[in-house]
Amino acid sequence: MNTHVKPDIPSGFVELLPEEQMEFDRLKAIIAKHYELHGFLRLETPCVERLNILLAKANEEDQKLIYGVDTLVDGKFKRQIPKIALPFDLTVPLARYVAQHCGGEIDFPFRRYQIDRVHRGERKQAGRFREFYQADIDVIGMGDLPLLHDAEMPAVIHGIFQEIGVAKYVIRMNNRKIHNGLFTHLQVPETYRAERSDEEGKPQEVVCSSLSVIDLLPKKGQEWVEREFQDGVGLSTDTVRKIMDFLSIEGSKDEVISSLRSFQFNERFDQGVNELDEVLGYMHSLDVPDDVYRIDLTITRGLNYYTGTVYETTLHGHESLGSVCSGGRFDDLAGLFCKQKLPGVGISIGLTRLFDHLLRHGAIEVGRKSPVEVIVFNMDASLRGDYFSLAAALRAAGISTEVYLVDRKIDRQTKYAVKKRIPYGIFMDAKRHTKSVCSIRNYDTGQEELVAIADVAQWLHPH
Amino acid sequence: MNTHVKPDIPSGFVELLPEEQMEFDRLKAIIAKHYELHGFLRLETPCVERLNILLAKANEEDQKLIYGVDTLVDGKFKRQIPKIALPFDLTVPLARYVAQHCGGEIDFPFRRYQIDRVHRGERKQAGRFREFYQADIDVIGMGDLPLLHDAEMPAVIHGIFQEIGVAKYVIRMNNRKIHNGLFTHLQVPETYRAERSDEEGKPQEVVCSSLSVIDLLPKKGQEWVEREFQDGVGLSTDTVRKIMDFLSIEGSKDEVISSLRSFQFNERFDQGVNELDEVLGYMHSLDVPDDVYRIDLTITRGLNYYTGTVYETTLHGHESLGSVCSGGRFDDLAGLFCKQKLPGVGISIGLTRLFDHLLRHGAIEVGRKSPVEVIVFNMDASLRGDYFSLAAALRAAGISTEVYLVDRKIDRQTKYAVKKRIPYGIFMDAKRHTKSVCSIRNYDTGQEELVAIADVAQWLHPH
């Protein structure tokens, strides 16, 4: 009979083994390094926000995914209606933070990054996480913010994906005003009512944005999108054909821009084209290579609050993963919280999803199982003080060092070192070694060398 | 009329301004560095655990503080009884993790660190946080774990507080078996019923541990403790006097150990004294200086599951803060989750409380407001490409660089740099400079120097 509580984590939540965690941390550190090199300030907002703040900025979809939080009385929630909840993204906490501190405590343009976990009570589904890391940068202006910042985002992202180096990638860019202009020109309504299945799979009538139909193109296919525009939004076959023709415009950035310039739709459309052209020009002067970005008119990020430039990023060979890094320009970050106009532009790497996918597809491999570079074996109780002194000297030189403290046969100790993939092992015993010398085994090559104790740090980390 | 949602965070939660966050991150990085130098593996458990797991390991006090988590339907909790909740410490998730993976996925002795936020729905009170960082290390053995590990904990902690360097500190140590032996000898019952005020301040009868009365000595004073032992636990005045006399034993570690050895109580007591003596001996061979630790018989950590060595750490001049780093030895980490016997020893730094206290008392000061080392001013639109190239070269050399992108008068740009306390500013304009030279201003000294573009990185970071 098993009376134990089963030790596992809730489904949809992620936890890594130590060797996976090390690799995850490596990617996270690359991202943080690039964000800081570009002068973004690290911010950390609490794990919970007031529910009314989250609800104020959540669209209908997001609202259904919010996890409420409250203390318990006799195992039940104290209140039916929670006051606090787990944020579903890092943008709402940013908006609240900037509104709270924009009276002089922070400086504009405010450049912040946050790498943190967010929570969404998603339906159980492969590849959907209920807790996941986002790695966000945003620049927030007070009153205005030049388009140069829209070009800066891909430049930062380029540096990161280049260093991660797992795959070729392309940052696909567009401008929301182009679609808004097109839809106005074609008299497409902004929203329409459609049937969607809810969390339990029951059909439910919901209000959808017409723009977001385009976002479903890669997932649902061309036929579905055409049918949805016709039967859902209620467009004529002629209008649908015009939209689909428009979305199929492809080519180099100059070709696409010149195709776009040939349309005579309206001022909004032209403004979108001009902005896109200007941003791409800045990216060129920021030395972002031509082959890592392109215009993609099928990108709208329709569910979000973007008003200009939009980005998505796909990895070659990992298209099924969808966008690993998305974002855009918004006119008004915090209008719900303060009267100041705070335009901004930001981009977010979906770190958990990216890492999970790359790991499962063998695109990244876990290596060492421990930060330890060298282990000092416990061969002779009388030398313990010497083991500790050597370890202290190595740590002072920045070398992660473990002393094996348990009394075990040396075979069992070396097995532990091999299993944890510790690169070097140090043997000191009273028989083989004088107090000033030890043997260091390199577990990669299998070779062992006699090294003077005073030289071990230098031997391991030659300058 | 103000129709804005008020932008603030829930009370009891902590959020820092960017310059405070930088200082907090510096402390956190020192802790993580030392933990890794000693070969502890970083672990990250999810923000939530199954509620039944938390309840299984929570004492009565902890249970009342658990935050339940559930999704919402029409703004109300979907369930009355949550399935998941926010952990109140990092030890329960560790126990669950080790039990879950002890069948070969992790290696023993398992050395892990976790620096993460935990949550407790505490009553509002000065200095009490509902969300706070703990920085934990634990070593978990399979079957057994030698006492040397008990000595390793203070050695790691010593390195950290030495590097943080804000105050002298003392690690106060004791062994639970000593108190257990004493209480058995004096026939003190393990628990007693006492009246305590609940979350709303109403009196409530609760079961208390007799040991934890001793823990209240620094907070409630000697008189209260004596009265509680007499009226609460129901001890005779003679027994109370014996306990108080015992707790007042002080002196060097040798003096205290020899006082303890003079008692003839029972085997358990002697075992506690022997263990304490052995651990202190190992600490000496680990080069922990004599003046940073001492035996303190008033330390019991009575509310916790410790069975041997116990630690508390106080900072000189900051005694009101209480212990900033506590922990101990436990016989059985995960008996509720698996049949393996997993003894361990661990210690935890209360990072949020420590940081908050040091900041409010001026013991640490915030410095720079940004990671940026140098800002390139936007003086001439025609040179923008040159600004970007220089910035890219500096970033490649590991120098955090910002290019001022907004078109503003140079006065406003330099004001921004000064406000953000960026140490260096680079001026390049077509009039004053040829393309190969710029001026660098050092904002600390106010001096400006002409430097060749090719030499800027070297000038800023001389090797």
C-alpha cells in the first residue's frame, strides 16, 4: 500500500532537470547580456498584480486565462472574487509601473527589460504552457518616440539569435496602418461575431477582430481564411480576392515597398508604407544584415494593441514552432492608468516555448550536469584540511570546486564525478603525493598529470 | 474627474526602482556566485505547486498563509477549493523535486541552490512581506549524509557576507538534540495549548511547540518566556529556573562545549553535544574564522522540522532585523512523498528582508541608475550611421552602450545622461570632429578628451 503523496507538478507547468536548467540559464544569460549591452534597465514586477489592473488591459481572450489568487480559510478560498491575480504578460505590469512612476522617478525614453514567468490558464494542449518565460524589451517615450526605436528592436534580437546560433532566422515585419488602411479602403468591418469553442470545447459566440483572421493563415490555411472572410466577416468574393491578392505580395523589401506604393488607398495606408520604409532604412544603417528580416504582409498581430510596426520571428527548420519573438509599436501604453501619452515599441522572446522546442528537436544539447569544474576527492581523512585549503584557493580564483565529503570508496567517488560530467578530478593521498603535489585527471581525455598544489588554479585556468 | 485605474501594487508586495533593482541584483549575483563556486546546482521549481503537496508539509502556521490559485469564470474563482497554490518556502518544492527524481535522474549527494520568490498571506505589519526572495542551499543525501556538510553551510555563508561587506555578522549555532535531551530530562511536554491571536486579532486556542517558546526570547523577553513555561506549558518554577540557567550558558565554543559535557542528562543530549563539537571542528578546518560564529543555546528554530544542527545569523548593528540567514539539519526531507530516507542540511538567506532593511538604514546605497557605461549623443543626423557603428563596436567589446535616438537639443540629452548617472558621454559632430575622432566626457571628473574612434573601447576598458 502506498500512502505517499504523489510528488509531481501541476500539468502545463515546466520544471527542468539540473543539466537542462544549466542550458536554459545559458540562453537566458545571453538574452540578458544583449539587453543590457543596449542599455535596457532590468525591472522586476511582483508575481501578482491587482485584478482590476489586469482586467483593465486584458482582451476577452486574456481575461478567460487569468489565474486569481487568494488566501485560504479551512482549505477554501477566503473570497469568491479575488483582489489579486497572476499577470498573463509582462506588458500590463510595465504599463502599471510606468504610469505609477512617470512623475519623475524614471527617465524617458524609459528602456526596460524584464525576463520573467507569466501565467495563463490555457486548455491542456501540446506545446501550450500555463507558466512560461517571456523576455521583453520595451522603450517608452513621454509624448513621442521616434521610429528609430522600431529599428533598434530587430537589431537587438539579431544579436541574440546570432549568438544562440541554433538556426537561421528571419524577422518578419509589417505595419498595422497598412492593414488598417487596406481594410478601410475595402470597407471591411473592424470586428465580427463568430462561433468559437470555449475552454471546455463548447461552441460559443464571440466578437473577433477581422484583422486577426489574417493571423490564422499559417495555422488554418488559405481556404479557411477565405471562408472566414466570406461567411464570418461577410465580405464579397471580390473583396476576399483583393485581400488574398494583397497578402500574396512578396519579394525583396524594395520590391514590396514599390508594390505597396502603387496602391492609391488612403492616407493611413500611405503612412503605414512610409513608416515601414523608414524603419527598414534605419535597420540598414544599424547594420542588421538584409537576410535576417523581410516584409511579410501576412503579419498583423491582430489580437494585440499594436498601432504601427509589428514583428514576428521564425526559425528556419522550426516553422511549426511559429513565432519565437514578436512585438510591435503602440501609441498609448498606459492611457487607462494615467493622463500622460506614453507611446512605445517592444519585442518579446517566448523563451520557455523556444527552449522546450529546441531541446525536444535536438537543436540544443544539454552538456555538463553541474557548474563544478573540478572535484577534490576524499582519499585520506588526515588530508581533509589540505583538500579544503586547495578548494578555497580555487574558488578564490573563480573556479567552481566541490570537495567530496562523504566517506566512500574512490571508485564510487569517481563514478559520481563522471556521472555529473565534472571535467577535472583532483587526487591527493598521503601515499602517492607529498603535500605540495596532486594528480589532476582530465575526464575528457582520460589523462592524468602531476601538478604542484600552488599551480592548480593556473593549470586549470591558464591566462 | 479621474476615471483612471489607480496604478499601484498590492500591499505587502515589493517592487524596486531601476537603480534599487541594480543594487538588489548585485547582492543576488554575489550569492549565486558563491553558491556555484561551491558546486551547488541551480534549480527552478514552478511558481505554483499542487495544494495537497504544500498542505502535506505545512505546519499549522504555514497553512494559514497559503495563497490558493485558480482560474476565473465571470470574475469569480472557478472552484471553491483550489488545486494549486503558491509555495510558502523553497524547501517543500525541493522535497517534492527530490522525491520525484530520486530514481536515477539526479545524483546524490544532491547539492542544489534556488533563489526565488515565495509567498505568504501574512497580516499587514511593518517589515512583513507577502512576497519575498529566499536564497537557499541544501545538500541532500541518499540514506546518510556526513556532518561535514553541516560545517560547509556556514563556510559558504561566510564567503557571501564577507563579500557583501555591509556589517560584521555572527552565525549562531546550536543542535536540536541538545534541547530535546534537556526537555526529556526535565520532562517538558513536546507541545502545549496556548491562546494566540489569529489573522484578525481574535484570540484562538492553538497547539504550540514547547521548544518554540525559547525562540521567542529575543522578541518577547525573559519574563514572558518564564511565564509562558510556567502558565502555558505548566512547568514548575524549579524546572523553569533550570531551563533559564541552561539558556544563559555563554562563552567561547570550548567553554560552552565543556559546560555542556558536565551535564549527565541522557544519550540524546550527549549526541547533540558531540555533533555540535564535531561540526565546529570541521568549520575550523574549513578556515571559517573563529569570530564569525558561536554557540548560542537560545537558538532552536522550534517551528521547523530540524533534527540536528541549527543556524541563525545576525548582523552587528542590525539586531532588530533578527536572523538574516537560518537553517539546519533534517533527518528526512521527503518521507511524505517517497520511501527513500533523504537526510539533508540547508540554509536560507532572507534576501528581500535583508535588502529592504539595509537600504532603509543606509547600509547600502544605490549607485548608477542604468547598466549603460557610455552614451553616444545624437548631434548630427548625417552621422547616425557612425554613431551606430561605434555603439556596435563598443557592445562587441562588452561595453553597455546607448545611442540617444530622439532628436533633442544637446543640453536635454546631456541632462538625461547625468540624471541616469551614465559615466561617459561621446560627442561626435561634423563641425568639431573628423570621422575618425570623437570627444569623450567623463561625468565624474567633468573632463573631456579627444579620442580616436578606433581606440574608444580600449580607452574605456584599458587592459
